[in-house]
Amino acid sequence: MEAFLHQIFSGLANGIIYGSVALALVMIYQATHHINFAQGEMATFSTFIAWALIQAGWPYWGAFFFTVAVSFLGGLLVQRIVLRPIEKAPVLTNVIVFIGLLLIFNAMSGMLFDHTIKSFASPFPKDSVLASKYFSAHQLGSAGVLLVVLVGLFLFFKFTSVGLAMRAAAQNPDSAKLVGIRVSWMLGLGWGLAAAIGAVAGMMVAPIVFLDPNMMAGILLYGFAGALLGGIDNPLGAVIGGLVVGVLENLLGAYVIGTELKLTVALVLIVGTLTLRPDGLFGKKVVTRV
Amino acid sequence: MKPLDRKWVWFWSVLLLVGLLVLPFLVKNYRVFQFNLVLVYAIAILGLNILTGFNGQISLGHGAFYAFGAYTAAILMDKLGVPYWATLPAAFVVCFCFGFLVGFPALRLAGHYLALATFALALAVPQLLKYKGIEGMTGGVQGLVLTKPEPPFSFRFLDQPLSADRWLYFFSLAVAGLMFLLAWNLLRGRVGRALIAVRDHPIAATAMGINLPVFKSMTFGVSAGITGLAGALGAIVVAFVSPDSFTVNLSIFLLVGVVVGGLASIPGAIFGGIFIQFVPNIADEISKSAPAAIYGLLLIGFMYLLPMGVMGGVYKFWMRMRTKTAG
Amino acid sequence: MAKLLDAKKLCAFYGPTQVLFDVDFSIEAGQITTILGANGAGKTTTLRALCQVVRTTGSLDFNGGDGSVQLVGKATETVVRMGVAHVPDGRGTFTALSVEDNLKLGAYVRKDRAEVARDIDKAYARFPRLAERRHQQAGTLSGGEQQMLAISRALMLRPTLLLLDEPSFGLAPLIVTEIFRIMRTINQEDGVSMLLVEQNANLALDLAHHAYLLETGTVALSGPAQTIKNDESVRRAYLGY
């Protein structure tokens, strides 16, 4: 029983990470109605920037917030410069560009910071009073950070007019223009926010899995699965989806199949769920009249 | 079309055909091998385009069908001694059934949900192929080594022999030609219109009597079958199959090929095949240290230049020429 | 007195296809002007040209109170911010958002929060059905209710000029009468100038002060609405009744 609980808690801890990546994906989706396949690589690149700052002697939280700010700007610029020219192009053209961005960011991480695995500090000391038998201080700390981000996003989307405008611009850009929303800038804002969240996720992941250019590849997939499971338009659902995926992955790996096939089986189970509930577990059903 | 135009079309077509037939004798064997792969990929891309371009169902997992086709051919040739040309229809049938089955759960998914599901399929395939239980058939991690078929007769042209690669070139050319002809025939009739109707307005299509579930699953099946056939041909051309030859990258490359060539375009598949075969090599030559970054830049640049793919650009150019002469 | 809007030699294009050919028209402040014509005459395109949603050449002189401004070449969002609200054909509501969110978005560019709240109450008073459904997804509303929502959302801008594209389209006659009655009230009480595109010429001529008739992208006829309505030969030749 003890071992089983341990697997669950360990899964939850991983799930927090998947949840934050899922959150970033949902963020971009809410703003742009696109899934950004380059999200993971951008997050890794941000984490490398933080690492470089800490190596240069910056205090952790200074580097943290600076990286988040720079990532926000970076995401905004990527949208304004790279994506704006193809705003009107078909969805799949955008998908190919995302794949291109993925390759470029991945290569940049490798070129600027080389491929040796690096360790990344955690701001939550190991022997803190928070640590317990089931959760390390870092895992609890990460959960706390994620909670803060989540609450902030929820408040932003639900209660601010900019949040509402972003959602409107993503759903119906033509009508959004007719109420005076600068749709193009809303897209940029969405990308900036997503990049910032991705940076946070990366900096929370790195102490656990160590930092290298391919750090986020598998995590992105789990994050994507978590986002879909929770409903692609629901930030809270995304986080819960991420937690579920984390637990599922762990349980499958420990009790059902070895490590190689657990990725596949986890995905199959998720796909199965989606065929039963195509909008995700918490997604809102959008009614369209013919 | 004016009679004069038709003469020009015939002239250029014949010239093109002659050029294609002579081509393998003008270049070295390795180049011919690369051309063969272009043809193989073109067929695979054609298959995917039917599903994604014409019918709007996104698949990030067509590499799976390619792999299954390849392994079907390999196992038939290696373990059962089936002649290479017979493996192609076999692969089509196997992958058609498989695709049809995959098509059913796909009915409830759309857009990114379908993308994820098919992506999961693509990820699963190398793992499944390595599974120890079926190692006897699949050759496990090492895969299966096949023998390239010898040409049925020998001759020399322009001082070059009809090598195995050159023979396979003509074989692949014939197969590709046949597949493109079949696809063109299929798509320009009722089926083609139905595909596009389902893509653009599923509700209206249903109201007009198209049985949506069966139709979409059939589309999946045909698409998978064609890509599977390409996989079988690929196995023959490369003379080797292994689980790691069919990673997710293949599925992504096929999708790139579809978009680069032009969605819902049959001739576009050829340009897609050329792109995914040769552009990675070009990227490699430009930068040894970060070829992926160059490839990414080339991808993005290509999308800026031709957001509707090569055929989209050709169409736009033609339209501009026509309005110029008309005005 | 300067006109609210003066259009001169207005041409509009969908890609390479030209749809409006040197159209001249003007809108007086405080009045309802209507554009009539058969399908494909270019009525909807005229409204889109005004909002700069399609490519245009020519001149669109807008006197919204801050002096004369040229609309051609400006971004749609900028035109809107100058006080031009557009109720597009097809309603254009945000179907996945609630009725209340739709109204709030209509006032997006305004800074006066208290007044915005008051305007939302006013919209609910004018259209009680919207009040009943204020938290419902806009996509679940009926056609008539969506039209009410679309008009209310446009009014939330407190526009100087309200553009309406075929508000009667697809609606039951009773609802159409109701909506047209409310449009007259809005014009008379709040002084909102309107440019109305309509297929239902009868209704439009009853409501409007001035009318233009478009035929394949050019102005075939213009004049006071009542005059056109009473001229039988014009009605028979151009409006088919």
C-alpha cells in the first residue's frame, strides 16, 4: 500500500510539471486557437538563459523574474515578427512554421549552451520545514508556484477586459476588430504570456530532470495530452489533466508495462477518453448553429 | 483550351516523359537511389494528402502506415519468399484495413485531438516493432535485411548499365504513375467532390446523403493503404527495415511534404517528395553543426514564400498570367 | 453643415475582383440613410468598405466630431474607435461567450465604467429577452435574439454612426417589425445616425430619411426615402413591386 501511495504522489509531483506545460499550451490556444508545437523548446531556451544568469552570479529569484520578463518579450516578438506574415494563411502552414521554430530553438539551445547535461538549482532548500515523506520541498514549492500562476491566469481571463478581449480575438477575429480590439496585438500578448509560463515550467522541471537541449520533448507531449484531457479551452482543466497524466504514467510504468511502452499506453488511454468525451473532461461544449 | 495550347501541352508532356526515362542513365547510382526515394515519398504524400488536404482530417501518424507497409513487404519477401512486386498490393490491403479501423475512433476526434491521437500512433510504432514477442517475424531491434531485386534483363544506355537501382527507378516510376492516375480518377469524380464537401461542411454533406462515419473511415483506409504501399516500395528500394527507420520524424516529414507540395493537390506530392528528400541534405551542407536550425529556417522561409505550397504558388502565377492576357 | 460621412469615387475590391465602381454617397448627421438593391449589387461591400474590411480606393470623409478624418487606408480597429459601429450580416456575435460578455466587449474601447454599466442595463430594458439569457452562450440564442444582441453590442460603443447589414435577414416578420421600431426609437431618442443596408425595401423606405439604390456596383438612384417610395415607376423598375 505504501509503495502504491508513493507511486501516486510521485505521479502527482510529475503531474505538476505536465500541468504547467499544459497551462502554457492552453494559454496560447485561448489567445490564438493554435497549438504551439515549439512551446517545449522555447521553455528550454528560457531555462538556459536563467542558468547562464545564475552562473554569472545573479541571485536565484532575480534570475527567475528576469527570465520570465525576457521570455514574455521574446514570445511577443516571435509572434510579431515570425507569425504575423502568415496570420491569414491556412492552419497547416502555421503548423509547419511552428515545427520550424521548434527546430531552430532546439538548435540554438545546443549551439549557445552546448549539449552537456547541466544541473539547475532549486530555490526550495532540501531540508526545509515543508519537506515530508511523500513530497520533497521542491515538489511542494513547484506546486505552489504553479498555483500562483494558475490563480493569476484565472483572474486575468475572467475578470479583466484585456482577458476577455483576448478570448474574443481568438474565437472570432473579424467580430473582435468590429468592437475595436487590436487583434494582432492580442495574439502577440497571448504568445508572450505563454512563453512566460513556459519559462516558469522549464525552471521548475530543470532541477528534477537536469538541463539539456532535449529536456522538454517528452514533457511537451505529456503536457499536450494533459491539456486535451482537461479540455483545451480550460486552464484549470489543463492542470488537472496534467496531474492525471502524471499519475497515470507512473502507475502504468510501475504496475502494467515497463518504461518503454508506458508512453504509448498512456496516450492510448487518453485517446480512448477523448473518444468518449471529445471535449475533454472539463471542456465546454461549444454550440454552433448550422 | 485553344488547339494551339493543346499542342504545347502534348509537346512538353512528351519531352518530360523522355527526360524522365533517360534521367537514370545520366547520373550515378546513388543519385538514382535518391530519386527512387523521392518517388516513394511522393506516393506516401499523395496518400496523406487525400486524408488531410482533400478531407481535412489531420494525421501526424502516417509514418505508422508507411512502417506497416514496409514491414508487410519485408516479412512477405524474407520469410515467405513472395516476389517483390506482389508485396505492393498486399501492403495496400493490410494498411487499408488498419487505416479503416483507425478511422472509426478518429470519427469522434477533430483538429488537434486527432493530431494527438495519430501522433500517439506514430510514437507507438517503433516501440511495438521492437517488441520481443514478435521478434521472430520482425527481426527485433536489428530489423530485416532484404535483397534488392535484380533487373529482369540487362542492357546498357549512354554507357551505363541497367543496375538494380535503375531498374527500381523505372518500377517506382510506373507504380507512382499508376497511383497518381488512380488518385486523379478517383478525386475528380463524385468521390472527390464528396471528400471536399465533408471537409468544408460536414453537416451539409450529411444532409445530402453522405454516410459520414463510413465515408470518413473509408477515406482513412484508402489514405493509409496508399501510404502503406509506398512503405512497401520504400522497403524494396532501401532493401532494409528496422524499427528506428520509422520514428515520429517520418510522420512529421510526410506532413511537411503535403503542405510544401500544396494541400489538396495531386501533382504537389512530387514537389513534397523532392523537398523532404533533398532539403535536409542541403541544410546539412550549409551548416554541419546545426543542420536542424537551417532546415527550420528553410521551412519557415518556404512557408512565407509559398504559404499555399508549390502548387498554390503555381496556381497564383497562372491566374496572374491569365488576367494579364485577358485584360 | 458638414455631412457626417462623404464618400467620393469609392471603389472596392475582393482580391482582384472589383465590386464597387466610383460610388458617391453621403450621410447626414442624425438621419437614417438606406442602401437598397438586388443581390450582388454591392450593398454589403459598401458597409465593409466603410469599415476598411475590404480593399478600397477613393475617399471616405468622416466628420465624427474631431474634425474631418479620411477613413480609406485606416485599420478596421481604428475606424471603430472613431465611433463607427458595424452590425455585420450574419450577426457576428461571439457565440462561445455569454450574452453579458458580448455586451461588455461592445464597450471595449470605452473608459467610463459607470456609464458602461448603465448602458448594459439600458440594453436589457430595451430587449428583455436578452436579460433573461444574460449568462447563456450567445450561440444558443435564436436568430432574432442574436440580432437584438448584435445591435445592442454595437450600441455599447455609443457610436456616432451605426451600420446595419440586413437586420431583417432570416427573421420572422413580427420580430422584424419589433426591431425596426426599436431602431427608429434609437435614432430619435439617442440621435444615432444610421446607415442601413436592406433587401426588404418596403421596410427600409418606411424607416429611412434618405435612400440610395445600388445596381451592380454603381449608384442608380438617390433621393428622399418617401419620394422613392411614392414613385410607382421607380418602384416597379428598380424594386420590383
